[in-house]
Amino acid sequence: MEFNEILISKCKTHHIYNGEPLYDFRFKEALKFHPPGLAAATDSTGAFHINIKGLPAYNQRFKRSFGFYESFAAVEDDSGFYHISEKGEAIYSQRYSWVGNYQEKLSVVRDFSNKYFHIDYLGNEIYEEKYNYAGDFKDGIAVVCLPDGKSTHIDKIGKFIHNKFYNQLDVFHKGFARAKDERGWFHINENGEAIYEKRFLTLEPFYNGQAFAEELSGDLLVIGEKGEVLNLIKYNERDYVAEISSELTGFWKSELINAAIE
């Protein structure tokens, strides 16, 4: 049985396999199965994890439980957020106001001062800095947000990948990352440099050399890695008469106010 073949019922109270309930139990909520074959579930006793028979994997109960990633799962109890093993045991002594999932042997956490950083399997901080926000590592690189609100990329020892800072930033995908400055969204390379001049209202990561984009005018496009338009999906027809009328109305209002002042 492959875990990705086990589905969650529409009512989210149990799991389905080959169109049939996987077990007889019903929960307040059930989440997806992840290796090593456990799924987060909640009933009247609290939150915990179940095996494919619908049975609790351990005796402990939590406020909330989440999926297993890299053999550990995030949970919350009265002491805060932390990670547990398959036996329901905490893997370190620290507690946080929130934790993410382990990715590439590291997890992002938020302390009780609302600062973000990354820890290893033992709960050790992997660098000294604290950030206003931090994301998961992907291919050894993560996004962090500095106190001034600007974002950049760091490696697994907390070193900046490049010395470029943007209003918003995404992880790298096939060598490129989405970034946003005062003019809009665009793509950057691993040196933090824009790969084209144009800016967009919304933008997706590249998918086999192409990306979906929405221009500031509202046009929907598919662009290439040089920012060139490869396909026009939808042209946003603009009401030029209304725009001109609006401009003229604004002009005459300004003239009227100026005349009144004089």
C-alpha cells in the first residue's frame, strides 16, 4: 500500500483506500498519511497520530498535531510547539510559539519573542541571527526577512547567498526565484540579479522554461526566461473613454479648487 493512494474522506473524519473506508473509526479531523505510515488525527481526547488501522500510535495527547516529515512531527501542547518522534516523545527540550516541518534536516521555528530562525534535529540553533520571518530550506537555501522588512536568501550556516534585498522573495526553483521591488514582481538568478527589466502584478515560478504572469495592465501572459511574451492568454480591454473622462474630471476639479483659492 502506497501512502499517496490513501485519501482523506470528503468529511475529513477518516481515510479511504480503493474507494472504501480504511478502518471503522471516525475522528473530528484526519490529515494525510506520511512516512513512516502515520497520520495526524483529532478526537474527543485531543490530537495525536494514528497508524493505517486507525489506532493511536502512542498514548500522549496534544492540542494540535501535524504530519511527519523526516521522521518527526510538529505538535502543540500547553507548553508550546515542538517536534516529536514516532513514539510521541519530544526530541528536544526547547519550546516555541510555533514550529514548521523538518526540511533538509532543518526546521524553521518562531520563539516567544516572535523571532524566526532554524534548528537541527537536536533543537540546536544553526546560526546566531534572528529574523522577522524565515521560510523552509530548499536545495540548501532559505528566505529570511530582516527587521527593516527586506528579504534575502541565506545558506545553511546563515550566510547571505547574495547581498540583494527585496520587498518580497521566494525560494529558488530551477535556478530562479520570484522577487518583488517597488515596481512589481520579476525573477532573479542565484546572484540576486534581475534576469529581465519588466515587472508584473503577479508572477509564478518557471515551469519548464515558462512562467504565468499578470501585467500591471491586467493582461494575462506566459513569459520566457528573458521576460519575453510567449503566449497572450487574455487581453484586458481597457475603457479608454472612461479613463480620459476621469483624467478630465480630475483636471477640472483641480482648476475649480485653484480658482476658489485665488
